[in-house]
Amino acid sequence: ASPTNAPAGVYKVTVAPEKAPASGKLSIAIWAVGDDRKAPAEVRFARLLDGTDVPVAASGVIGPVATSKAGAVKLEVVLRQPLRIAMEVAAYEA
């Protein structure tokens, strides 16, 4: 994940699994990571780079989202609080 507009809490997230999921869909979890702990990032909304909105569950899990043939997903994520944070991203088959 990399900030595209950190003062507004906007990040670009790329997920590229080692192997494309059989279902063709991924769910994505994002955590804010600090020195001694991590917590789920509070995601306000997410969208694909083409502008298509992606659902965000109350738990903060993004998706499910369809992958490319190679399994990659590129998203723009906006946090509830505009922070510059270190992120950990995990994806699993939806």
C-alpha cells in the first residue's frame, strides 16, 4: 500500500497473490501497523482504479472483488481518519 493523498487518507493498494484464486475473487483485510501492535484499519470506502465501488464490511474487510486473470487486484482505499500509517494487507479467496 502506498499513499496517493496521505492528508486525505487515500492509499493505493495492490494485491498480487502467488496463485490466482480458483473462485476468481478475493477478500482483502487491511491493518494499521504500529511499533508494538496492529489494528484493523478503519476503511471508509474502496474502489477499483477504474472507479468501480467495492463493498466494505463493518469489520473492515474489503470485497469480494474479482481478480485479473493473473489474480492481481488494484484498489484505491480511503480511511475514515486521514492518517499516514504503515499498513499490512492480507487477501484470501472469497
